[in-house]
Amino acid sequence: MAERQTMVAQNDFDSIFEAAMKLTVAERIALAERIYLSLEKDEDLKFADEWQAEIDRRLEEARRDPSILIDGDELLAKLRRGECP
């Protein structure tokens, strides 16, 4: 079985990402949470309790105050300029 059959092409990832970036911040948070929750069903991915607690804390913080989030493009631009987020 070819690895390509189980992977999504980069163009598909780019299209999905571009569509996601058109969502509001609240919608992107909800989408990220749904994707994250889908990982819990994958037996190959077991997160350490500490990581799970940190992820849950950050999700709750983002839900309470979406203004703390940084747009992905903005973050990448800052990183490219050597600025700390």
C-alpha cells in the first residue's frame, strides 16, 4: 500500500487551511477543538497527563478570551522577523 493513499496532498492541506483562515476566531477555536478531540479516538496518540492538562487549560483560556489569540499569518510574519510572539 502506497503511503500516498493514506496522506492528503499538500494542495489539499493548503486549501483546507485557506478555508479555515476565512472563519472567525471563535469558529477556528471550535474547529481546532473538534480536530483535537478527534485525536483522542486515535489509539496511536496518547498524550501525557501533563500535556493534556495544558491543552485543556489553553483551550479554556482561548474560549474565555479569544482576543489573546494571534492570527497564524501574523505569527509566522513575526517569527520570520525574529520577533517573539
